[in-house]
Amino acid sequence: MAQPRSEEVSWILFKTSCSKVWLWLKEHWQIPFLVVWSILIYVMTRRNTDAMMEVIEAKRESYRKQLEVLNETHNTEISRRDQIIEDYEKALEKIEEGFELKKKNLSEKQKEQIKKLIEKSKGNPDEIRKEIENQFGFKFHD
């Protein structure tokens, strides 16, 4: 028997190896498919990754700016509210002070008028009553 040449042995080994690979691929085709699919997706999306990162960064920056504006607006509204409350309290205090002064002034004026009436009437109670009723608008009841 003649010895096979090295070329023939190489061809037989190659053919056997291809047959084994083909059998393995027929049984486990999902694994190479997933590998090829993953490589394709990676290659295709790698180009868009930079653009997506820019969009995400732009959205993040926009969110930060909106949040800053919202916080500034909130703080401004709180300051305005506090100022309005403070102004209201000051105005109310001035009004109350003015009212108290007017009330006291009116009472003092009324006392002066009553004093003058008494001096004019020279101690006559009926005349004093009549004058008080006429000037102050109320009536005495016995």
C-alpha cells in the first residue's frame, strides 16, 4: 500500500474538519447568529453613540437650567410674598395708630365741646341735655 501524500492528508483533514463544523453549526446555529448580530448592532450604533450622548447631555443641561429658573422664580415669589405681608402689617399698624389717635382726638374734642356747653348753660341740666342731644345726635332717656 502506498503512503498518502501530505497534500491528500491535509485535504482529508480539512474536509473532515469542515464536516464537523457544519454539523455543529446545524445544531447550534443560534450562537453564531447572536455573535454576528451583536457585532453588526455594535458597528451600526457606534456611529450614533456620539450623537445620542450629545442629545442626552443637552437634555441634562436643559433640565438643570429649567430647575435653576424654577428655583429662582420660587425664591422671588417667596420674597415678594414676604414683602407684601410686611407691607400689609406696616399699613395695618399705621391705620390702627391713626384710628387710635383720631379716636382720642375726637374724644378730646368732644370733651372740650361738653365743657364749653356746661360753661354756657351755667349749670342748667335741661339746657345741657338739649345741647348734647343736638350736637352729638343721641337722646337721653330717664
